[in-house]
Amino acid sequence: MAGKSGRSIAITKPRSWKQTLFTWESILVIIFILVNIMNACISPKYLSVPGLFTATSSFLEKAFIVLPMACILIMGDIDISVGSTVALSAVFMAMSYNAGVPMGVAILICLLTGTVCGFMNGMILARFTELPPMIVTLATQIIYRGIAEISLGDQASGGLTKVAWFSNLYWGSLGPVPYMFIVFVILAVFMGLLIHKTTFGRYLYAIGSNRVTAQYSGIGVQRIRCIVFTMTGTFCAITAIFLAARMGSTRSNIAVGYEMEAISMVVLGGISTAGGKGRFPGAIIAIFIIGFLRYGLGLINVSSQVMLVIIGGLLVLAVMLPKLNFKELLKNQNTFRKERKSL
Amino acid sequence: MNKKFDIKKLTGSREMSLVVVLVILCAFIQFRNPGFLSAKVIIDMLKNYAVTMILALGMMGVLLLGGIDISIGSTLALSGMCMALLMRDGIVTNTFLAMVISVIVGLVCGLVVGAIIAYGKVLPIIATLGFMNIYRGITYLAAKSQWVAAYQITTEMKQFAQSSSLTFGLLNNLITIMLVCYILFYVMMRFTRIGRKVYAVGSNPEAAEVSGIKINRIKLMVYAVMGALCGLAGALWVSLYASSQGDMAKGLEMDVIAACVIGGVSLSGGRGSVIGVFLGSLTIAIIGKALPLIGISQFWQNGIKGVIILAAVILNVLTQRVMDRNNLKGREM
């Protein structure tokens, strides 16, 4: 980490190979490979380029939410209104299209809706800093879903398949690579660079590890929170676009429970909800682990209920195992014994 | 001087501001629909929301520790489903025994969650997020994705929610149980050592540990109590709706958390009272019951509910700010 001037500003020691091997990301990679081996055993057609992309497309539209959710969790915040934001943006898009607006403008409306939803969250949180994000986004979750229900009732707003290029956003591909995958890679790389290579990213970690200190060192904590929540809204709208392209119609009850799935993926990726910890690549690998696991289990007709149990168990185990420091446990026991003897 | 101070304290307190909001809300609804403030409607409302109100108590304990439990809906479903299945297969026919079984199932679920959080050092939101999925999945698996329908549940069980046998005809059973829970919790949080320990751990865990409180044990206890209450609520739910489905009480956790927060329980721990929780869950019940009464279409209900929650929470912050400012003023004198 030596600078060009020769002055060393390294605070963290360079990691030894042992530490690199036992990082959370490498464990995730191993799990990822295991999942893939399992899938390949289940279906012989799985390990081919089209097979892999089919598997990827089955979950990738949700993954767009994971990218900004990682930022939010790094800051030590949480956003559980994302599912409702997706629903609301999709509903507004479909309604405006059916009202005669051209598709391009409808997509803009969708993006705008999502951004405004996110901005509302960010604004409220920045104005009332005492309020925990959990409860604010819980309220806006109900409100956004409510607005979607008010606008559309229990109807569906369909007909989106009439625009061929719009359906192509999800179903089409450039060679073997689906458009959605390309968009995802671009955005993921962008977010990765944003989090790990820019000052903005360092600010996120600073806010997450100690908000008060960050405030006193001159970081505009509330401004950054507002920006990140707004960004989350925009990404929700992107998810809404792909989801609508996939289904060809929208209802007010789509995307229920996306917030929990997104949070699970981020947490499995090693980013703690307490903030300031974890690295972005972990979250990306976790997306694919959960996605492929679901796809593979779906192939062998494992019911969705068993899948719930497996994914829940994976989440709890993944978070708990590294915390259980066996060496320390043993040491504690030994000291305890010694103390007892000395008594 | 002394008296003046008391009035100020009273008007500035969270509970008082909540009472004012409730009165205004009730007056408005009463104005729109004169049938609202009648004994039948109120008893109906309390009966239907007894489950939420009971769960809010357990959630208060969890929130007081600075934790959160979003697995309660699933725990409720699992314990209620276990009881209903035993009943369907004719293994258990006694209502009381069935309820005890449901409570035990809930207690075990809560103990597992508590152990993972206290001894596994997993953050509460993550652990309960995981167990939300696990318990929900087990519920479906145990029932083989089937319902337990009304005719498979004993008549005695179905009658339990509608009759008032516990108080010999005075008050509906569900409301009685709910009130007993509230009184028990009030006494426990207010006058016993355990209650004070919960507050102590919630407001400053390090200080609590130094003063000899076993934090992990308190954590385990709080989540176990939450689980047991879920079990009780599961039994009541099955009795009230006379059926048991795999997806019952889905999303209930959000209502319960909202009730607590409206009641002034802080999510960062250490702050909140049983009376506040009672008023908060009463607000949720009134909103849920009254909106259809004043002729609001069901599609508007979620939107309005959300706005009211948000408004209540923001109002809470504003009163807190005023209170803090007043406190500072008092110190200046």
C-alpha cells in the first residue's frame, strides 16, 4: 500500500496466504462451487452456457436490489420497503403505458417513481435522525404498497408484451448472454468500484462503524444516507422493469418479500447488519449461491417449503459458525478450571 | 411548584400524547359512524386484535433489549399448526391441554432463537430472519401443505374464542387472557427484579454485565417468553378463526412491531412501558377495525395505516425533542 512518494500509509498489514484462504469470500466461493457440482450432478445439461444463463435468469432480476442493499447495510441501516417500491414502480409503469404513454416514457416514469420512493425514505431518515430506519421503512413499505393498491385495486395491468423490445429486455440476449446479465454486470462493477475504490465508499464504512465519529470528522452523514436510500429506490425501479418485462403484466401484490431475500443475500455475503463490516464481492457471490441453490433444488422437485428451511438454516449457520471461536472457548474453559483449582 | 411540575410531566409524557391521539381518532370515527363506540363493536375489536396485543407484550421485551424478533408470525403458525394437527388426528381433545402443547411448542421455538442470539452471538434481525423461514417451512412440512379445517377442530376449541367461560360470563375469553397477560407484564416489568434487569440490560449492556447481571440468561429468557406468547397466540388464533393454515399470521410481525413503536418503545433498547404498548396496540386495533366502519374501501386501508404509523412515530420524535429541551431547561435553572 506504499504511496508513490515512498511514504507508507498502510494501516492494515498485508494479508498472509492463510488469511486470504480463510476469508469469508473464499469460503463462499467453495460453497458456490459445491452448489454448482450438486446442480451438475442433478442435471447433465446444467453445465453448459445456455443452461447456466437459464439458471441465472431465474433469479437475477431480484439481485439488482442486493447491490444498494449492501451499501445500506454497510452504513448500519436497513431498508425493508424495497419490495413495495418495486411493486409501486411497476404498477405506475404499466398504468402509464396503458394510459397511452409510449413505453420509453413509461420506463422513465418507473425509474422516477422508484427514485422518489427512495428519496422519501432518505429524506425522512435524514430529517428525523432519532428514528430507526427499520420502522420508517416499515411504514413506507405499507404506504407504497397501499398506493399501489389504491391505484390498481385488485386488477392486473397487462399488455406489456405488445412492445417486443420491452419483453426482450428480459427474454432477449446478445449472443448467449442475456441483456439483463450484461446490465447486472455493469451495475455490479460500478457499485463494487463505488464501495471499495472511492471516498464515497470509505465514507459508507466510516458511517457504519461509528456514526458520531464520522459526523465529527466532517462527513455529511445525513446527506450520504439520503443519497444511498435514493439510489436504492432507483435500483428497485430497475428490478421493477425487468420483473414487468418477464411477466408482461403487473399487479399490486408483486415482489412481496423481496426485502428479506435481498437482506439474506447481503448478510450471507458477510456484510453485517450492524454496519461497517464486510466486502461487496461476498454479496455478489451470495446472490449466485442462493439463486443456484434454489434453481438446483427446484430441478429435483424439492418443494418450496423445504427450500425455505434450507435457506433459513444456511443463513443462520453462515452467520453463526465464524463467530463460534472454538479456540477461545477452550481457553476460557481452561482458565475457568485453573481458577477453580486455585480456589 | 410541585403540582405544576407534575402537570407538565403528565402532558409531556409519551403515553399522554398517545392518549390524545387516540381520543381524537375515536372522536373522528365516532363522528363519521355513530355506531363505533358501542360495547359490541369494541368487544369485537378487542377480540379480533387480542393476538396482536398479546404478541406486542413479548415484542416489547425483545425491543427493550435492543433486539428484534421477526420470526413471531412463523412461530405462531408452527405452534398453532402443531396443536391443530394433534386435534385433527384425535390425539388431543382437551382444550386446555391443547393450549399448553401450543405454548410449549412456542417456548421451544423461542428458546432455540434465544440460544442462537445469546450464545451464538448472531444479530437478532439475522437470526430471526433465518428462523422466520425455517419455522414457516416446518409448518408447511408438518401439515403436508394442508389446512386443518373447521370441522376437524373440536367444538369446545371453537367455542373457546366466542364464549366467556373464564370469567363466568363477564368478558370474552380472548380479552380476559389478553388483560391477564398485560397485568402480569405490568407487575413483572414494574415491580420485580427480572423486569428491572431487562431494562438495565437494554439501556446499557456493559454496565449491566459489570453489575453482575447475566446478560445471556436475560436474553434467552426474553426470547423464550416471546416464543411462549407466540404459542399462546397461536392457540388463540386457531380458536378464533376455527382453522389452521400454513400461511397464517404471515406479516403479523410488522403489525406487532408497529404497535410497539407507536407505543413509544425504542428500537435501540431500554425505553418503553407496558401502558405505552397497550395504547400502541390499541391504536393499531382501532385503525384496523374502524377504517371499514367509516366506509373506506379496502384498497385504501394499507395506505392510511402506513401514514398513521409514520405520523405517530414522527409525532413521538417531536414530543421527545420537546421533552429533552424542557429537561435541559430544568437543568439550567
